[in-house]
Amino acid sequence: MTTSRITYEGDLRTTCTHLKSQNQIITDAPIDNHGKGEAFSPTDLLATSLVSCMMTIMGIKAKKEGIPFTKAEAEMQKVMAEDPRRVSEIVVTIKMPKETYSNEQKKILENAALNCPVAKSLNSEIKQTIKFEYQ
């Protein structure tokens, strides 16, 4: 079953439609690669997908283990390399919600994040620098 339809709109922009929900994401080439930088670039989405996956898997594990997990936030920095142009590193800081987590709970949540499907699907040449901040 097809998951999405991607339409090239011209001027280095695509519209990506999730077929089941009809939700859309627009991508635009970044300014440093001939684009306008008015939306997520495809490589932004790659890096953002890593963080979204980490937090989703943390949420699934937290629910299963009865660990409170809401309102976590994350910041991501994508580092590009040249020749060939590619993502070379994704730097992530996950800011955990204001809860008191035991060391065991922290280990469970962090392990879930680090072993999410996107993290395990990325090329091993892409460095994943992950930090967890507890308030």
C-alpha cells in the first residue's frame, strides 16, 4: 500500500501528501543549496524524523512501563558535509519533562530512544550525538 504521494511543484519545492490522512508537508531546498529555505528541506526532514521517532518510541515504552512522559521537547541540529553533499551528523538534545525519574526509568527511556527504528535505519556514517537533559 502506498504511504505518500510527492509532487514536484517547481522552483525546488515539493508537496508531500500522506495518503491516509491527506496531511501535507511542503519541502523547499535550503538557501545554501540554491533554494529559498522557506520550508523544511528533505535533509531537515531526515534529521527531524530521527528525533520524532525517538520521542514516539519513548512515549510507547513509557506507556507500557507506566512511566510519566508528556511535554518532552527536543532540539536538533543537522550538520552537512560536502563532496558528496550529505548529512554527516545529527545533534539532538531531548529535554525531559519535569518529573522525578529513577535511574532505571532514565535508562529505559534513553535506551528506547537510542534504539528507535529511524536511528537503526540511518547510515552508520551519520554521527548521532544525543543528549538527555533532566529538569
